[in-house]
Amino acid sequence: MNSRIRERAKANALQGLHLRSALRYQRNRLGLSEAELAERMGVSEKFVHEFERYDSNPTLRDIQRYATGVESLIELNITPGKEDE
């Protein structure tokens, strides 16, 4: 893998971490426990706990379900690298 692709992979991984962190912040802002969010989502408390782990790798559907549970909307942007513009 060349260095440009490696750097993009790191940046994308960091964005995923920021996304999960922002969703967890929203859960806390709403005053929801993991159990309360799990009930809203129709999943187990363990599912919510594992989703929030730093090393989790949730699917897009899981992210959408979590966002809905914390009354949030996800907006996605695809940004080409400078050399691709």
C-alpha cells in the first residue's frame, strides 16, 4: 500500500472514531444510560456497550440505528484527495 493510501486509511479510521465519540456524547447529553438507549434501539445493552468501544467496527446500519436512538441525523461527505480534484 502506498503512503498516500495509508494516510487516507488513517484519516478515515480517525473519522470513524470521531463519529462514535460524537454519538456517545449525544447519548450522554440526552441523559440516556446504555440500557435506555438499548431499549430505544431494540438491542441489548451489550450491543450499545460494544458499539461505544474505541476498537469497535460497526456497520453503517448500526451507526444509523444508534443515531436514530439518540435523536441525531448523520450527514456524510466524500472528499477527494487533492490530486484527484
